[in-house]
Amino acid sequence: MKWMIASDIHGSEFYCEKLLAAYDREQAGRLLLLGDILYHGPRNDLPQGYAPKKVIGLLNARKSEILCVRGNCDTEVDQMVLEFPILADYAIITEGCRAIYATHGHNYNEDALPPLCPGDILLHGHTHIPKCTEHPDYICMNPGSVSIPKAGSWHGYMTLSDGVFVWKDLDGAVMQRFCLPQG
């Protein structure tokens, strides 16, 4: 199954619509959201097209296709309006024999690792900066931000299919690719 992985929509209807158009274009089977869905947060400027109520409708229409973890800007009141679970601190999915520990990144990240086995992947958002770093015992990845990219990065997402991670901008241009090592 092909996964689309995205983070940090921060209430932007404009960029959420672009993300969902890319999701359809990618023909992914599931959308994994790494938190910060509706609220922009006190440290961020309002993203273009800030309209959290419209984001609610856009995502609820896809509720059966979404797996989500909680970001530092997501709260219980957000769960009251979103029709898919958003309050889990992490989710574990697998790719072959590897576990992918998906989290937002404000609690678990390269400076505060969750329990990982050699070869596992730590997947998180939060920094708004796309990343792929191979460490001796694990790999750390970040899809960047859908609506508020930082450090000169792009509005984007990543896909995972058959052991290949691909970072793309919202128009579908490939920005980076990473093939998982065998084993």
C-alpha cells in the first residue's frame, strides 16, 4: 500500500485543498497526518487561507483514509469536531521488518528518542523542515510542513511505497528520495 505522509496543516484551507489534490493524484491508500491540524500556534504567523472550520470539513470527508497523531497544537476540542482519532501521541506502522514510529516530534525526536530497535524509523513533523538522517541504529525522517515551511523548504509531503520514501512539493515535483537499505 502507498502512504502519503504530511504534517503541520495549521488550519490552512488553501494548503489542505492542495494536499488532498496531491493525495488523489498520488492514488495513495492512506494519509498519515503527523499533527498540528487546525490551529496555527502562537509562534507561527497565520498561514495563507487560514480557515480551520473548512479544514474540518475537508478532512472529515476523508476520515476513513486518515491515520493521525497528536501535535502540540492539537487539543481535545479539536477531537470534538474531527471525525477520526487525533489524540494518540504516536502510531506504529511497518515497512517490511522495520517499525516506523510516527509521532509529531515535540515529545519524541532525535534528542529524545522513543524505544526503537536497530533499523527502525523515527518519523515526525513539528520542525516544518524536511529531513532524512541515517543514524547507526535508526533513521530519522520529517516530511516538512504543508502550510508553513521553514528554513527555505517547500510546502510539501512525502510518500512511502515499497521501501522508497519520496519528498514532494504540493505540485508533485520530487524534491528528495530515499530507498531503505535491505535488511
